[in-house]
Amino acid sequence: MQDLLSMLNKLHRPRLLMRAARIGAEEYRRTTHLPRILGFGVLPRHGTALFKLMEIEAELNAQRKIGDAGYSLVRHVDVLIAMVGEARFLKSATDLAPAE
């Protein structure tokens, strides 16, 4: 799980996108937001969800960079909000885990 968090730390996105994501993450509810992004069904564990979100976000970022007409800023921010929210859950879980 630490690898996922370190991968997230290496991501560099426009400041405004990340600011919107951090603000939106304050209201993030995984049971509401994740099914809309990942599809309905059983919610995956935090690490799995974060990995899937990172894949989706990478595609959206590529669309943004090339100026694809199908790019959706709203969807991109929505996915970033979920990524920040899931990362916070994952980080809090790893902070609470006993050290070995």
C-alpha cells in the first residue's frame, strides 16, 4: 500500500485541478462516489479502488494534455476527488497499523 501512496506523491497535475480535488474530497463518500466512477457492484478495497482510479485518471490526463474533444474536466475532477479521498482512507489505515 505504501507503493500506491508513493506513486500518488509523484503525480504532478495542475494546481487548480488538485485544489478542486482536495476541496471536493472533504465531502467524499465512497459509497456514493465510487459506484458512479467505477461502476455498480461490490465496492473494492481502498488499495484496489485507488489503483483503478489512478488508471482512469491517467487516461483522463492524457486526454487533457492532447486537447481531446472528449475530455471532461468535470469527470477528471470527480476522479481526482475520489483518488484523494481513497488515499486519505488508505493513509489513515496505514498510520493506525502497528509497526513491525
